[in-house]
Amino acid sequence: MESNRREIEVMANLLSSNDMQADVNRAYFRKNNCLAINVIGSPGAGKTTLLEKTLPMLMLNRQVGVIEGDIFTSKDADRIAAYRVPVIQINTGGGCHLDSKMVHKVLPEFSEKGIDLLIIENVGNLVCPADFDLGESFKVIVLSIVEGDDKPAKYPVIFRNAKAVVLNKMDLEALTDVNMDNMKRDIRSINPDIKIFEVSCRKGDGLGEWTNWLNQEVANYQATK
Amino acid sequence: MESNRREIEVMANLLSSNDMQADVNRAYFRKNNCLAINVIGSPGAGKTTLLEKTLPMLMLNRQVGVIEGDIFTSKDADRIAAYRVPVIQINTGGGCHLDSKMVHKVLPEFSEKGIDLLIIENVGNLVCPADFDLGESFKVIVLSIVEGDDKPAKYPVIFRNAKAVVLNKMDLEALTDVNMDNMKRDIRSINPDIKIFEVSCRKGDGLGEWTNWLNQEVANYQATK
């Protein structure tokens, strides 16, 4: 019990210190008129692929910057750099999520680039990143439908905290046992206001709707300056 | 820096206290002649489905028990209970991994059942469970190939610490961009001794080889009593 109480106390301190730094980041984004989003999903859900498919469309209207969070390797940042957007890799070196201090440290790299939209791709993990505010305007979940329709009920925290969920790999629907009605019913029972997109990054289906929505979110953010 | 040092210290204490309890669990398994394995993978990799397909074959020769780790819900334990094996659900209530104390607490539930093999299915997470010894003989990774061939290089810790990896959803290979040669080369470069199984839980392919291997591991363990 003693050790449990100590762990809880340390976790509470850690989250509270994270939240304070997140508020500083949020003020920085506001001042720079930059919408920041925190993209969360399991390993292989398709987060980086979604960015690869979204960037060319978004870059027609917006200055986009990307932060890639990974435990090791710069594989994802290398993929994104090919699109000629400013991208910074953060390696957590074992850590299972990004925190607001890691993000704060790299923000100067984006200064004077006139970024409208900063996309922060978190470490591949559906659990831990849900608890750590990075100063973003909102969280977006990427969920591969191949993971199964029971996932929202089993990982409700992130679904409760996100503004949108991108259901990816829809091209594989017929080859799996996933029940999309159950999936969407469970998502809406956890978070009735969440925006749901059904896409196939591989085939390109549904990406226009997602990109238009994100573009509009940037416009809304900048209009409330 | 101060807070970082404190976090590192608390994490070290936590892991060391976890390791001590894990050794107690290991001694308990040895005394009861029970091979314990710790099954780790992302949400939706197919851990529970692998158990569902493995249990009927294994139960011909072995007394099997199952611990289901999840953040919330007893969905997985309910699925396993249908196979009439002793199964205990551990809900971490937000925690991203099982630890040795949680496992220790439920071990009495399996006493006097003559369990040969205890399968512990961890919380869906490829990162955090890798660091927490539960007292198992070895770890097994379940990886859906749909997650992509870059996953071993991006999540090396768990591949370094596991005895076997089950590559699941092989039936979807032709419909994805996964390169199985790259996947296996990367796995072996991290851990040359790891046993690799390629299976489709949905179609049943490759499950005989996996089950025979696991059955043999129980025999080897019990022979070294």
C-alpha cells in the first residue's frame, strides 16, 4: 500500500507539472495562430500513412509542421521529410508517450515559419498518451479497423478525450470479422460528439472529407484569434 | 532536471520492487510445476483470438489456466471462459501493463487445479509491458502483420526480451504492403534466437506448429523440475 500511495502521488505530480507546461505550449500556439493537434493510435494503426496522404492536400492551403514521436528510430520523420514540410523527430528513448516538456523543447525549430497547423504524431500506444496534454487544441485517434470492433469499449479514455477518430484500413473490412455498426455505436456511446471518419489510406477513400474537416478546423481556430 | 531525476528514481524503485515479487511468483510456478508465459502485443494484434484457437488443442494434453489483463471490461475473460478453463480477469483501471503484484494476488485462484500452463495475456500495449517481469518463464509477442514491417525496429525492447513471436493475420498479407522478408530480417537482427511463427488465427493456418511448440515447452519445463 505504501508503495502504491507513493506511485499515485508521483504520478499526480508528474501530470500536474505536465499540465502546467502544456498551458504554456497552448499559449505559444495561440500567439502564433497555429492549430496544434495530437494524433494518437496503436503501432501500425496508420498514423504516419494518414499524414503522408493528408499533407499534399493540406499544403495547398496551409503551412504545416510535423512533430514525430517515437521510442527509437527516425523512420517516421524520414517519411514525412519527403513532403518538404518542417518535421522534428522526438525519440523518447523507451518512454511510452510524449509529454509537454518534450514538445516545448522543439517548438523554437518551428518559429518564423508561419505554421498554421502543427501535427504532433504521438508514440504508437492507445493507453498512455491519452493522459498527457501536450498543449494541443484537440486529440485525434487513428484506429485500424483490423484491430477489431471491441477496441473503443476496451480503451475508453482516449475515445472520451478526442475530438475525432479516423477509422483506417476500411479496404480490409470485408476480409475481417469487424462489425462497423457495433464499432461506431460504442464510440458514440463513449463520446456522442466525436467526429468519425472512415478512410482507407492505402486506397485513398474518405481522405477528402477528413482533410476538408481539418482545414476547416484551422480556419475556425484562426477566426477566433 | 530535478523532476526527471525523481521520476527515474521512482521508476527504478518500482521496477526493483516488481522484480522481487516476480521472483516470488517464479518460485511459486516452479513449485507447482506450471509453465507461465506472458503474452504481449498491441490492441487488436489477436492475442485473445490466438488463445481461443490454441486452447482446444492444448487442452487435449494439458491443464491450462488463463489470466486476462485489461484496463477495463471483462470481454476477453468472457471469451476465454467459454472454453471451460479457469480464467481470471485483472482490470488495471487505467494502468498500461500488468505487474507482478497484480498477478501474485490472483494466483491462489489457480491452486489445487493442477495447472501445467498458465497463459497471462497482458494489456494491449507493445511498449510498457516489456519492462515488467511477472515471474513468467518467457514472453511471447503477438504481432498483426497488418501493423507493418517497420514495427520490430521501432519497438525493439519487447523483441529483445521475448522467446517467440507469433505473426498473425497472415491471410491479409497479399492485401497489405507488408514485406515479410524485411519483417523477419529485422526481428532476427534484434534477437537471433527468437522463434517465429506465421499464422492466421482466422483461417487456422500455422496454429499446429505454434501449439506443438508450446506443448513441448511445457514438457521441457516439467522435465527440468
